[in-house]
Amino acid sequence: MATVSATRIQRLRNLIEHPRTGAAERAAAQRMLDRIQGTSAASRSVRGDRTYGARHDKPGRHASLSRIADMIREDLALARVFADAAVPGELVARSAIRDAPAQLTYTVDAPFDAGIRVSVAAVPRGWGWPDGYTESPALRDLIAEVTDIMNAYNHDGTDIDQRYHGRVEVRAAGE
């Protein structure tokens, strides 16, 4: 990704290599670094007739849905707080999650046997639905980025089912 600053990549590497970084934060930073360096959620590996998300192997082959939900939650938390350095002459990478309003809340859970739900709540009506009923481009970008993170842990194919069925729900502020 040509628009990602070298400073952001270096900050992630420093976070990963720092001895006081916790295991969960280190893993989330590593997943974000993998995503930045070309193994984004859009790039899926294909083995035979099976398709695997970019982070399918990170939680382990037999990981529970609650563990996958935890990893998605960590990825969303890191994407929210990790900011690009404003270095003169470098382009800043867009991140719909980071650029979304600060009052948004993200909840990730596995309410069903084979399902993960990501709820985005407290979306300001003026930001999410400026005309009252049509989603704004910023909200569509946010939903797409959250969906990409969620689907990066999934797999699919003709001889296997999906690892889980993912769903992103959006609720306006006050609902």
C-alpha cells in the first residue's frame, strides 16, 4: 500500500518488539502490520476450491468463536487508536475506523453456534445518514472496513462451510 507512511510501519514494529508490550496488544499490532504490508483482508489465499481470509491461521485452526471475536475486538481497538504521524511530504493512509466519530462503540460477540456479530452503536445521525435515510459514504467505508477485518478470520469453499457467519449491525445514537 503506497499511501501508508513508513513512520506508521515503524511504530507498529516498535510496539511489537517492545518488551513491555502485552501479548494481546502485540498480536493485534502484528495483524495490523500484516494487513498494511500487503496481506490485507481483501487478499485471500486459495487452496484448491477453498478460500481463506488473510488472518485465518492467526487464532489457530481449532480456535473457538469467542477467541476469534476477541481477536476482532483487539483489531478494532488498535485500528481506532493507531494514528499516522503527520510527517511533511508523506501521504496519510485513510482508515475509516480511525476517522469515524469518537463516540462510536464497537461490540463483538458470538451469540450463535456459528456466528459472529459486530455491532457499531451510537452513530450520529448527521454523520451516518445525512439526509435522514441514505447511508453516508463514510458510514459505508466504515462498514466495509469492519467487515474486512471480520472476514479475514473466515474461510469458505465448496467442500467446507464458512468457519462462521459474520454480520455487522449499525445503530444510530439514541437507539
